[in-house]
Amino acid sequence: MLPSEFDRLVEESMSVVPRRFRRRLKNVVFVVEPEPPRPGLLGMYHGRPLTARSVSESFAMPDNITIYQGPHERMARSPEHLRRLVEETIWHEVAHYFGMNEAQVRAAERRRARS
């Protein structure tokens, strides 16, 4: 898949995040990179979770959510599966933005999969 097509897929996949949460995404940038810095990563949240921020902070650099194209494409069995993997990764990394640690995110993913 061309990088521009994957970028568009990531943008479209943002709809997986409920609107009430998308409206609260402030000062965060979504970035697509070809490969992760270490094996096994599909995405990465870099920043200060919303729960750790103070209203008295006057300026902060944007948080980054990076989605890695290569691992997604290698894992995907079909275009539909690729879309689902990207959506799951976005949901996972946005959960970190809202202050959930890895164990909390994994538990929420299990609950989400059952519903």
C-alpha cells in the first residue's frame, strides 16, 4: 500500500474513537511511520496523559500517536483486516492519551471485544 493510502486509512479509522472522546483530543498529533523502533509495536503514544495534566500549564508540545505501517501490513490477511488492525491500534493509543495504563487498556479491549 502506498504511504498516502495508509495515511488516508489512518485518518478514516479515527471514526472508531467515539465522538465524545474525539472532541476531547487536544494538542495531539497522529503520525504514520514506516517501521517501529523495536519489533512488536503497531503504535506508540508519546506524551503526557490527559489525567496527568494541569490546567495551569501555559504551553506544552503536542503529544504524538504514531501508527506504524509496516507491521500492520504484514499482519493483515485482507484489506478489511488491515482496517480493523489500524482501528484497534488507534483505539489502544488514544486510551493511553486518556490516562489508561497497559493493563487497563488490555482489560478495556477485552470488554470491547465481548460487546
